[in-house]
Amino acid sequence: MDIDPVNLTRQLIDMESTTFHEGAVGEFIANYLEERGFLVERTAVAQPEGSQSQDPRWNVYAAAQSTAPVVTLSTHMDTVPPYFASREDDEFIYGRGACDAKGIMAAQIVAAERLRALGVPVALLFVVGEERDSAGAKAANQNPRGSKFLINGEPTDNRVAIASKGTLRAAVRAKGKMAHSAYPELGDSAIHKLVPVLDRMLEIDLPVNPEIGPSTLNIGLLEGGRAPNVIADHAEAQVMVRLVGDSQSTKAALEQAAEGRAEVVYTLEIPFQKLRTLEGLPTMIAAFTTDVPWLSAWGEPVLLGPGSIHVAHTYDEKLSKRELHEAIDLYVEVAQRLASEV
């Protein structure tokens, strides 16, 4: 029985799978693929220390044949919060994960069935945790299955990405001494230390890659202090830089901006990634980060998927039905072209 990719996308959206809560969608996908004759394996992925969820979760690997795949189609099962269910009109599917990345999962499943019928050795790999720490991809990379090529799915408007920016996340922390705000000379404000540090960070001349464009810096979270009438004894900002090359010069600039006032603690680094392109297919530059750097053992990477990153992570998340169907054809074409190289 043929798969309706729109219906499958809506089924997947309607199962909440915000990061750390991917168990239900993982179980659904594993059972669904087993029923369609795929050889399915579930690999448990532990919850991170301190997670509020202790629910079981796992990666799902599904092979169309007993031999090693030549091409693996992969994306992530988790979404960002908040969860909201699906709906559709004549043109679009709406809901959390519509384009990031449940529509992509549906497209890859349909493509894998077509490739199986064409005799292309293919597999599917769906992982947890991409939106936070790539825990699923890191676990999968410890157990590769011999794939020569990896087609990773993210919203690229059905264009092949020539590169994806890396990520450098840092906590910038200042310490102070509490006192009554009427007598600031008796205290030492951590906030007053941190604010000029952040101002200097915003003025950093970040690296530019001539092919890719500039690095960017965002101060995403800022907290500190106790009350308006208390000199702040602590303050912290979460800073994220999108990398277009090696991180060393950026780290040095952040540390110089904080010198003498705050400490910089790096909490996540995902490297900048150059990617494989294919002649004749439109291209783009992914300013976002993906699981690709953590799946290096799964083959030469291609980044491709339906939908716009500009609506991912928003209340307006949606996916064009036309793009969804086009993505299936693209995945089949790209996989066939890659397999012909072996």
C-alpha cells in the first residue's frame, strides 16, 4: 500500500516529541517501518544528567536489505518546544515539526521505499536530541553500518547546502558581592561587570568566510541579581556564535572581552562543515547547525530537505505540500546518483 506523505507527516506532528520526550514517536516509527518490511533496530540513548525527563528514548535504524547500505537517509525526531498539533489547508501542513523535521522524516520514508524497489541499498536513521546536544547522532556514530553516503535532512528549501555554519555556545559568568543598593560602595555588582563585557562582545570583529559569509553572535539569555534594591552577587549570559571556520580566534576574542570582569565557559562546540554538492541541483548556505558533524562515520554528507528554516522554531511552522512531494523525488534522485559512484 502506497504511503500518503501528507497524512504521515500529520501523524508524526500529532505525537509530541520535544527534546527528551521522543519515545512515543520513536516507537511509532519503529513499528511502522517493521510493518513495511524494513529491518529495524532501536538503540537506547540516555537522558542527560539533570534532565527533568527520565522517559526512555532511542534512535531508530531501518535497513531495506540485510547488507550494508550504500546511502543512508537521516534526520532527527525531536522538535523544539512548545508543542502544537497539526492542521492543513490546500497548500500547507502546519504544526510543530512540520518542516523541522517530521515532514522530512515522511519524505525520507517514502523515498526509501522507492529506492528499495529500484534496488538501491538504502537505510534510514532517525535520531534524538538534535535540537539540544546531538546526543542521538553522537551515539549513532559509535555504531556505523558501512554506508558510503549520508543524506541528512534539514529545511533547505529543497536545495543542496554547500556548507553549514558551526556553533560555539558559551556561558559568560560574573561574580560580585551583595549589599544594600543604597550603599553600592559596600558591594560589588556582578551585573555592572557583565554588561560592559557583553557590550564589548557585540563589538567583536568576527571572522568572515569569503564563500560562506560572516560569523554572527547572539546573546540569547541574560540573568542575575536578587532584587532591584540588592547589589547583584551573580550574573550570567548565554552567548552563541555561528562559526564559519576554526573557532580559536573567536574564543580568544571572547576571552579578551571578558578579561578581568567575567569568566567564559564553553558549553557546546559544533564545527563548521563543508558539504558535498551535486551538479545541476540548486544550492544554499545553511547558517544553522546540524547533526552532520556528529555523523562522520556514516559516509560523505549531503544536506537537503523541504521547507524553510525561517519558519522552523516559530508558531508559524509549516511545510508546502508541493515541496514535500518534490523532496521525495529529490531524495530518490540524489541517492541514485550517489550510489552510481560506488
